[in-house]
Amino acid sequence: MSQRTLVLLKPDAVRRGLVGEILGRIERKAGWTIGALELRTLDRATLEQHYAEHVGRPFYEPLMEFMASGPSVALVVEGERVVEGLRTLAGPTDPIAAQPGSIRGDFGTIVRENLVHASDSPESAEREIKLFFPPLA
């Protein structure tokens, strides 16, 4: 079943020059295509909507500061089972637990700055795409 998902290449990925490597991994996956892509520094209002479920948790404010610390690349990826597939390609949030070959397993250093966000369900993907790319909703 073809799906769409939101992917964010976070400020650490941009700062470390990993955008091309990560995009290449996504593009090399057979059947996946990039439907939209934009480099932008995320504003507080967008981040508050995106991370609303984490309000009140100890990591919320540091996460907000990190995500606003520099440009990110937002993209929509389309393809067969892309939601599940991109979560696997990204790897677990903890880079020590992430398998080699995953983005976080190969390039991750700390949990908070974990290079990439990928929607965790088709429903989240729909909500997140509306937030980051309203014309595509």
C-alpha cells in the first residue's frame, strides 16, 4: 500500500553535512520518491504543534531549543510501506541501540540530537504533512 510520511533531517544532520548521505539512502530505496523538500529553520509555533504530545516532559524544552538551533530539512517521502520503512531506516532513538546500517546506528552520537524524525504512523504522517506542507494535505 502506497503511503506518504514526513521526514525531518534535524539541525545536527544539517550541521554535520549528512543531508546528502541521508537523502541518498532514502532515494536508493526502491519505490520511494521524494514528493516535497524544503530547508528551513523551524519556528516555535510549528515546533509546539509538532511536539505537543511531549509538553511537560523533562526533555521538552531542550528538544525545542535544539530543533530551533539551526536549519532542518523537511521532506515528504512516498512509497510502499514508507512509514514503517523509514522508521526502520532511521533506527531507534538511542544510537547505541541502533543497528549498523541505520541512520542513527551509523551516524548518531547522543539521544537528544538524533539526526532524523520519521512519522510513527500513517495518522501522524497525515497530521505532520498538514503542518509542514499544507498545500499537500
